[in-house]
Amino acid sequence: MSSGETPPARPVFRKLAIGVAIVCFVLAAIFGVAQPEDGLVAPGICLFVGFVVAVIGATGYWPPRRKV
């Protein structure tokens, strides 16, 4: 760790991030179907947050890092 790199997220937090991502995607679907007259603000926010935490859950990093 002396090279200055941050460690990836611990496995328990990666599993938690995947769960939060699933909840966000489900909420985006519910908001998109239940209240279409309100626009796409709530589903858009849920999709963005779901995407971010899904990447954290899959890779352990945000933003995703390339393997060299």
C-alpha cells in the first residue's frame, strides 16, 4: 500500500452495494411506471445511484479502474 493506491472495497461493502443497486433499480422502475406525469427526475436519480453502486459492487472501486 505504500505506492499510494487505495484498497478496493471490503467484500461486505461490495455485497451491500449490490443490494443497494438492486433496490435503486427497482425504485426507478416503480417511479417510472407509477408516476410518469412527474417526469424522469426520480427515476433518473435512482438509475444514476444504482449504476454507481453497481460499479462499486462489481469492481470495488469508483470510478472503475483498468487492470494493467
